Amino acid sequence: MSHILDRPVWNALSTAHAALSEGNADARRYPPSIVPFTALAENAPSSALLTLAAPGEVMAIVEKERADIPAGVSLVSEGALVQMVADRPFERISDDRIEPLTEADAAAMLELATLTKPGPFTLRAQALGTFWGIKHDGRLVAMAGQRMRQPGFGELSGLCTHPDFQGRGFGKLLFRHVAGEISARGEKAYLHAYATNEPAIALYKVLGFSLRTTLHVTILKRDATV
């Protein structure tokens, strides 16, 4: 029996994030200005992806199996992801250094994400869920937030710290804060990390997350001539 997190994108767009869903019965995606995640319905032909993406647009597919690539679409990159789930509910914490981020912080958030590369990130990332950050002299130096949601689950994402401020515990503090906010909603926190990112995976285990499964991420681009 499949788990709701085996198809995180489709199941998020079919439930908690249905209001953000673009597409049809065969294929759905988030607005690309928010995040490039795209998914096919079970047994839908891969050609259904062509009904979503305009020429030149990028799609990110996260599934248990490698995505089929239809004619008219090119492979940009692919890799293995680990999906990790919290072992227990996290306590809600507060810290004077942590503040909720707003639309006024969007450019600084994108700048920090572009530098540290925590995963797909755009100016509209906050449309998926609340983000929190730590600032130093008014400059955003660390952040974390929430991305996909499914019934009973919330994804912790966007965790990153500016290289000049690493080693101060900001990442761990924000990690625990966001996990606590997800737990406070009665949801179980989960996250994704590249399988090659062994230091991050080891840290997440120490912080109370366990490996649930391995997924495949496929980044595709609609050919400009189709």
C-alpha cells in the first residue's frame, strides 16, 4: 500500500495545496513562479506534461521511480533524494533572534537561497508557507520555512545559513523552530535532502528525523521548438 508521501507533489496539489494547483486530471503543477514541482496522475502518459509547460519552462518531478521523458522535453538533471520524517512531535519554541519573514524580505531570502542552494527557491516561496529568519544588523543571515503540505504532514524546507555565520547554531535553532510550528498544527514534520548530502542527513538524524524512503528527482525542460 502506497504512503501519501510516496507522491508528495501530486498529493499536496490534490489536498492542502489544491488552491495553488494548475493543470488537469492527468498532470498538475505549482505555479512556476512559486516552485517548479510538477506531477502526473497515476497511469497518466508522460506526454501529459506537455499540457502544462510552455516552451523553455522547467519542471521538477519527485517520485519513487525515475520519471519517463516524453518527446519534446529534455533532461536537465536527475538524482536521488532521501525523505526523512520526524521521530516525534517537536516542542514549540520561541527565541528573540527568530522573526517571521514577510514579502518585504523576499529579495533577501532569494539572495540567501541563491548563495547557499537549499533547493528550488523563488521570490514567491512564501506562498507555500511561513518562513522565519535570523538577521544580523538588519541583514538576513539564516532562514527556514515550510513548503509542501499533505493531510497530517508538513515539509520543512529552505533551511540555510550564510557562510559567514555558520557554526553559531542558527541552522539548528531554526530547524527546531519550524519543526515545532509544524507539530503545533498537529502535523508530522518531514523533509527532503539529496542522498549525496551525507553531512546534512547525519545532522537531521541527530535532530530527530529518520529515513522513510528514497525518491528520485528529475528536472526537465520543455523544448523551445515544441
